[in-house]
Amino acid sequence: MRLLLVFLLFQASAVYAQFAGFKATVQKDEILIGEQTRLLLEISAGSTDTIVFPIFNDTLISEIEIIQRSKVDTNYVGNNLETKVLKQQLTITSFDSGYYAISPLSAVINQDTIQSNPFLVSVKPVPIDTAKGIYDIRGVAQAPFSITEWLVENWKTILAIVLLIAIIISAYWWWKNKPKHKEVEISEPQRPAHEIALEKIAVLRMQKLWQDGKTKEYYTQLSYILREYIELRFDIPALEQTTDEIIQTMRLRPSFSQELLNETKQVLSLADLVKFAKENPVGNENERNLDLIEAFINSTKSENPTAHENG
């Protein structure tokens, strides 16, 4: 029994020895001061073993600095993936010339310490050609101008300037091409306004539009005759104003009685309803509205074609 136990321990040690290993490899073991080289650390163990990788500060030894370190990479190798390999790469350098022996590095496998091989790093000073003499330190070199780099560095400023120019051009173009407000010029009639309006009323009566079912056309002409008369007679821009605006302007003129205002608003409002809301007045109402306009014209007419009632 004791012999069997010794045999099993021997076999376990043999298996452990087969997988376990810690190797440190320097890419270049001879560098110049300030030059960098790579140190590859590789630990092999069984696939089920627990490995604690060595942890470094900023140096291997006081003269050898660690510039950069990669993550620890894990791979499984072997026919049955029975071996686990952990790798890490360190970038090292030194700023002191000399020969530096690095003692074995330590890792832990299954609570047992394992060590790497020692290695040597030789750091040599930069060779100086004394035959060429000693020169002053060169000034700062001026890099050649690169339009690409300049655009990359200043694209925000360029974009802001382009947008500002675009806004200025757009504003100028709009100002240059904006529609000019043309004031409605009312040409002075050669005849009194009431004569023109009464003639148009007579023509409208003869057309018999509402009797033929053309109520909308009838009220369109009726409204236009009244608005044109108000504009020519009283210098009120009735052709451009709404019904409410016309009545509001007429209220400011003392010559219009309340009755005239009510009748005018009634006719114009009904005309709006017929034109836009498809109102359909009865026959007598159509004739009566034309009579109201004719009466309004006769009661406010002036024989002087250039006279305007300004209140």
C-alpha cells in the first residue's frame, strides 16, 4: 500500500512537470538608451490548474522601466487541450547604460511557486562621432504646411464661416427679391362714381342672373358694384378690405347713419355667404338687396367726380 501511494505521487509529479513551465523571452537583449524592446512572459500548466500571474509595478528593477503591458492571454493546446498557456507582453526600456541581470520572476500554480528563467538586458549609450565636432542643439524644426491637417484642425471654424456667409447671401437675396408693396392707386373717375355704379346696376338687372339660377355670380357682381362705389366715392379701399373692415371704416365717417351702416353690412354679409358658404336667398330677397344698393348710391351720390367724403 505504501509503495502504491509513492507510485501515485511520483506519477502526479511527472504529470505536473510535463505541463508546468514559466519562460521569459526578451525580443532584443541589447538596446540603446531610451530604446524600447519587448519582454514575453509565458506560463504553461495543466488545463485545470489555477495560475496566478506575476503582478508588476512600473519597473522590473529600478533601472528597467515598464512602458506598456498587454492583457494576459489564455490558450489551450495539446491533442485533448490538456495544456493551458498564459501569455503577457511587456514593453520595457532603460535610460541608464549598463548590463542588467533580471532575476527569475515568480508565479503561482496551485499554490506552488514557479519561477522563470533569468535574463540579461544590455543598455548601451548612443554612440557619438567626436570627429565631427560639437554643435549647438538644433532649433524646433518647422513641419511643412499641410492643407489636409489644417482643414482637420479648423473645420469647425470653416463651417461656421460658410454658414454665416450663406445666411448673409440668403438675407441679401431675400431683401433684393422681396415683393414690393404696391399701394393701390385709385384713378380719378372721369364721371361721378354714382353714374358708373347705377349703370352697372341696370346691366345687372337685365342679365337676370339669379332668375336663371346663377345666384353666386349675381351676388359677386352686386358686391363688387357696392365696394367699387364706396372706394371711388369715399376713398375707402373697399375692394381690398373685408366686410367687417369696410363697416368699421365707415363708422368713423359722421356722414353715414346707423341705418345705412346696417343695410350695407347686411348686403355685403349676404354676398359673402352666397359666395363662400353657398347660401341661397329667396327671389324677393335678391331683388330687395339690389334695391338697397341703388338707394344707398342715390342717397350718398355727389355730382363732382373728384369729390371724396373723408368725414
